[in-house]
Amino acid sequence: MSSDVLLQARGIGKRYGAGCEACAELTGPQAGVNRCPRCGTVHALCDVSFDLHEGEILGIVGESGSGKSTLVQCLYFDVDASEGELRLRGEADGENLFDLPRSRKRRVRGRLMGMVYQNPLRGLRMDITSGANVAEKLLEADVFNFRRIRDRAAELLASTEIPAGYLDAFPRSLSGGMQQRIQIAKALANNPPLVLLDEVTSGLDVSVQARVLDLIRELQRERGMSMIVVSHDMGVIRLLADRTLVLKNGRVVERGLTDQILEDPQHPYSQLLVHSTL
Amino acid sequence: MKLDDLVPPRSSPYNFAFLDEGAKREIRRALLKAVAIPGHQVPFASPELPIARGWGTGGLQVTMSLIGPQDVLKIIDQGCDGSVNAVNLRKLLVATTGVRTTYDSREATLLQSRHRLPEIPMQEGQIAVLQVPLPEPLRLVEPSEVETRRMHADGDYARMWVSLYEDVVQNGAISLASGYPCRVNDSYIMSPSPIPRWDIRRLNQSRQLTLLGAGREKRVYAVPPYTSVQPLEFEDMPFTVEDFSGMSCVRCGSTDTFLDEIYDEATGTSFRACSDTGYCDLVRSGQVASPAERDSGRVPAEAAGE
């Protein structure tokens, strides 16, 4: 692992079903499906490898069902990957994180990763206050000082432009854009080196989208963490990502600098994607 | 020698201690596992019982499966030997075992309780059996049993802590009066049954074996002797116990015990009395030093001899 690589993913796959010998040929972008017609196995994700560098924003783009969300969910251990290796610099002595016991995965996730889901219902608990949602992430990382938790929660909500009065408000009473900001505050709580963003702006109206994206860019610039941004929206990718992977039917079909992919897409599917947005 | 020769005469035709031997063995197996994994809830197959679940049947089954002819039994409810629940449980156990009972916690080999540990610290060789209404401390934050088991297995207690955070935000302090969540042996979080905060620090590194039984949920768990029991607390908000400063027991004058508030309807006033009535009686009868005697260094003969 070279020194500025934060996260190394190798051959990550997620399969629903036993698989058969014909799977490799009958699924994937060339076949246009990810469900094997012979054995019925669904290959949600297949052989995805990439390096994420320090302070880099990696975009992952693709249509619905291409495996984008499955990928970040595997990285965040929400979904157990069927195969592949994941290494995080300085963590578990370079062991494959997928092999760690569940309790250690949870600790890695609590201290070193943040996640923002498309639907705030997944990332936040609506029956506890905004402050408590942020506190949960701090408590996962063994911060047990009440004053520190409280101050940190207030500071984070302020940095995500949430008025101070909402610290003890319940997220269910707030707007979608506000809920997304709370999720972002929660994800950043422990200053994690890695933040995963899964379709963060998809549910928001356009003006709010722009403000949330600005906020993410600003926070990233300030804090310098690495990010993986999943989106089906080329606009979001263009705005945020340094480098981009294009996924189709669970496989990476193209990778490169974001500008390069946007200006000169090579794979027919990337071309289609770029042209349908522009 | 047969068991029947050993057991004292009893007034009921049931098996010794009501339960059949198979049921006792099942509960003892669960208890052994519980002792081996402090704070971990162990399910057991529970037989039919002569009283309704939720009325101390968890503790009762533990007591029934452990009690032997030589045991000396004390049963208390709310610290009191004379409250209805304690009297009924005692009658049932005496009728089916014929064992000797006592109000003096020092004499008891088996002590069943719901809300209190006795004021006089229990000793090695004694067993405290606590009746537990809600054995799962995570139930308030997570309704799913599958999920709470996973949380215990993973040591995933952030949500328990979040509930304490919310409590402090809303009430300025952790307001739980009983069932205060504790970490046992630096591992599992357990619900210590409805004992007050007062008794929680007394569970820590205690000399007796403490067994906790939940009748409705059919679970047992345990705190073996000399095991750490730490209440969850924020670093900057130390755990506190009930404050009885300036109060004393109207019966025995004790100022260092857990005091109940008793309301006198006739006069409309309230007064304080020891919740542990067995202890209160010992102080009144001079068998245990009263606070004044303790202050002056004079100690009754019996207490001094210990």
C-alpha cells in the first residue's frame, strides 16, 4: 500500500445466490444483466477494485441497480461483501477488514468512517434529538464526557449551518435538507478520515441541493478527509469528484479523472450517461 | 441415605421445593452458565408455577432450584420481611421445604429480594437472589430481541448511552431511579433489577453470589463474588446515589441506611424509616450498633465479636 493511499479495495463482490460456472459469461455489462439466467444468482457487485488517496474525492456513478449503493454499503459494513479485500491505512495491521469480527468492524466504522445515506430515515433516528444523533457517533468512539459531547454536537451542527436552537429538536420535525445536514454533522462527528456519501442530494429540491453540495465541498476542503460520493447525477459528480468510476451491472466499465470521463467518455455506457445528462 | 431422611418435615405433598428435580436441574444448568459469563442473560425452560409470572417467579424458581434442607431462608420485598409478596413466597417455600427462615440477613444462606440488598453487606457463602421484572437493559432503546442480542454480542452500547445523554439533556441529570444500567465485569451491560441506586455500588466487588431471575422472560443472569459492577456514567457526571442527608429513621435512628418515606394520613405528615426492616429491628434490639453507639465507639458484644 503506497503511503498516500487511505483505502484499498480489491476484487469486492456481492452475490445473492450460489453462483455457477456460467455466471461470469452470462452476467455483467456485456450481457446487460446482473442476474444469471442459468442459476438465478444476482451479482450485485463483481470484482471492484480501486485505491482511494488521502484527501481525494472519488465519484461512483451508474444507473439504478448498477451496484453503487451496494458498494458503499459493503465499505461501511452495512452489507457483508461476498468476496474481496478492504484495507484501511494504519488499521488492523493491514489485514483485510472484511475478515474482522463484527465487533471490530463496528469499531473501525465508528471511529474512522462516516456515512450519509440517501434517505435520512436510514442514517438518523427520528425519535431522538438531532444532538443525540450526533452524540451516538461520538459515543460509538468512546467519548464519554457529557460536556464534550454536547459542545461537539453544537459545533458540528453549527458547521453544517443548522441553527443552534435545533440541537434538541427531533429530526422528524425538520425539513429534508435539514435532515441531510444533520446526517452530515453525524458523519463528521469523529473527524473520520473517510466519509461515504450515498446519493446525498437525490431527495432534495434543486436550490437545497446546491447548498448541501457547497457545504460538502467546503467541509472537505477545510478538513481534508477522503470521500466516496455515489450518485446517478453527473452534475453532482462533476462538482465534487476528482476521479470517477463508472459502474454498470455491478462491474467497473470505466475509470479515470472526472473531467476526462465527462469530456471524453470511452465506454458506450459512459457516453450514454454523459450525453443523457448534458 | 435417602433425600427424604434429610429433609425437614413439611406440610405439602409436593416434591421438595415444589419443582420436580428435572426442572431444578434445568435451572441450575442455566445458572452455572450465567455465573460463568457474568451479566449475560441465559434463557431457561421454565415449568408451570403456582403463582402468576411477574410476582417474583424468576427469583422463586432460582431459589427453588437451589434450596436444600440445611438452608436458612430470608425473603424480603421492598426491604421488608412482612410485605404481602414476601410473606406469600415465604409461606410457599416453607410449606414445600420445611426449611428454617430468618429476618436476620447475617443468618441467611439464601436471601431472595426484589428491591433491596440488605444493609449489612453479605458475605462469602451467602447467595442473593433478585427478582427481575425487565432483564433486558436495552429493551427501552431497541424492541427487537434479535437486535438486542446482537448488540450485547458486539458490545454495541452506543444507543444505551444515547438514552442517558437524552435523559441529561431533558432532566439535567440521569433520572433513572431504579434498574440503573451497569456494566458487569467490564463486559455486558445488565439491568440490576429494581434495586435503588443506593444498592448498586454495593453490588460492586461484593462478597456474595448474586443471581438474578426473570420469570416472565425466563432468563437468569449472575454477578459472581468479587466481580466489578459499574453503573454507566459520563466522565464529567459521576454516578450519584439517593441523598438522605439530614434524615434519620424514626424507629432506630439510623442515618446511614436507605430510608423510605412513609406518609401518615392522620396527621398529613411524612417521616422516614429504614427500608431494610430486618436491619432496623437489629439496631432497635441492640444486636447491631446504633449510629450513636458507632459514633462513640461503643459496640454491642455480639457485633464486636464478628
